[in-house]
Amino acid sequence: PFRIEDFKKELLDGIRETVGTKQVVCGVSGGVDSTVLAVLLHEAGVNMRAIFVDHGLMRKDEGDEVRNNFHRMGVPIETVDASERFLTALAGVTEPEKKREIIGNLFIDVFWDSVGNAELLAQGTLYPDVIESASNAKSKASKIKTHHNRVDRILELQAQGKVLEPLAELFKDEVRALGTSLGIPHDILHRHPFPGPGLAVRCPGEVTEERLEIIRNCDAIFIGHLKESGWYDRVWQAYAGLVPVKTVGVKGDERSYEWAISLRAVISEDAMTADWVELPYSLLRETSNDILNGVKGINRVLYDVSTKPPASIEWE
Ligand code: XMP
């Protein structure tokens, strides 16, 4: 039978052997995958630098939360604030694949800029990431979208043998089991997944600071209600995404003409398929009230009732 302890030992031995005395750079996002990866490398005792690139596409207060979590686990991380570079690069770009490509490539650039002498790059790529964007896909149509860790620049590095992906055979639940055996706290391991390109994939059309701020505020309200009510741990993933379509409403005595926000909560086994969650109306009502009363720029709240397939979990 599969034993996580044996598998962990195998992974640690493999990492020590592959890395040797080289320096390995590891990007951390705060998510389960990259956290388990960083703790695994730390546990292996290799020469590792964990770098948190703040691409400015994070949720409300997320940077502080990530630094706090790593502090709790005793794993040192460095922060690179690249928000301005990302927002500048994304200015005026609306095409989803183009946005992903820009973010993915800039991510690697920022890394390499901040660690010129790094000999290896470690990534928390999981099995579903590998198959969803497999370059040997039978047809172009089956290449669903480019995951940010599979862009051209990475393929180049991979060809040079400079990319380490120790989690590439695992599904999410197996990564969590591995994390538990590494002593990572439960709340960190059960944080909802968050996509590498961040809020950009929840912001159709152009990514601007104004739009991001609206998404952050709505998302924080929604997640707050989910946590308060105990629903957070019962869903795979939940978020607020912007619907950049203006519709007419009334706020106070004034006519309003503002965007809509869409709430999405799904359950899933491995992110390959997903079902929307029948959240209580009372939870949706409270969330909606708080958003409509508290977030400037939004006059309509929608709940997304789409399964994957055909919809994906994210909007882009
Ligand atoms: P989709 O939208 O493809 O999402 O149904 C499936 C799962 O993957 C996450 N996701 C990503 N994760 N880099 C990541 O690390 C990405 O580029 C990316 N795109 C989507 C998404 O949040 C969901 O959990």
C-alpha cells in the first residue's frame, strides 16, 4: 500500500541527490502547493531561497498573511514587490491567453532578476497542471489554457535541466497528506487554491488597480462570511470575480451605473471537474448586502451556478 512516509523519504532523498550543493530558488505564493514545496526543500536541508513575488494581483492583505504563515513554520522567505512592473506590463491587455503569457514570463524574469546566481528553479507543479497543458496534447483544442508554470520560458529552462518539480505526480489531496506529514499547520494546508496569475484571471478585460481593488473588497467580504459560517472548509474554492459590464441601479436617491460582481463557490476532487455549491440563501444575502453597502463601484451581485465542464473554475 502507498505510504506517505515512504514517499516523503523518497522525495527528500531525490531532492538531495538532484540538488547536491547547488542553490535552488523556490517561488512561494502562500498556496498549498508552493508551501509544501518550500517546506519539503527546507526539510531536505538543501541550499534554498524561498522567494515570494508580490505581483500585485494578490487578494486583500494576502502578502502579510503569507509572511506570517512562513514565520510560524520557521521557513525564511524573501519578498519581491513587483506590483508596478506587472500592472504596467498588463496595461491595455485584454486577451486572456496574452495576460497569462505576460504574467508567466514576467514572473520568471522577476525571479531571475532577484537571484542572478540561482542554478535551479523549483516549482510546485501538480499532476493536473501537467496534463491540462501537456504540450503533446492530441489536438490544439485539447490544450485548454496555458498554466503559468508551463510557458515557453519555463520550457527553455526545462530543456536545460534547471527545473525541479518534485510534486508533479501528485494530486491535491496527496500534497495535503504530504504537508501534514511535514508538520504544516492544518489551516495553511486547507487554504483554498489560488491561481498563479492571481486576480488577473478573475478580472475579464483589462487589469487595473481600480478593478483589482473592487475584486479584493468583494472577495474579502465573501470569504469572511464563508469562514464565519463554517462553509469555508466545506468548499474547494470560492472567490469574487468582476463582471465589467455596467448596468443601471439606484443608490440612495441617485441613479447608479456600475459593474457587477460574481460570486463563485465550487466543490471538486482535483480541479479537473467541479460543481457549484448550494450555499444557504442567508449567506448569499448577507454577503450581497455587505458588498452593495460597502463596495464602491458595484451595484449588482450574481451567484455563478456553472459546473466544470463546460465552465472552468476561474474566468480566464
Ligand atoms: P480552471 O479555471 O482551469 O482551474 O478550472 C482549475 C484550478 O486551477 C487553478 N488555476 C491555476 N493554478 N496557475 C495555478 O497555479 C494557473 O495559471 C492556474 N489557473 C487556474 C484554479 O484556481 C483552480 O483551482
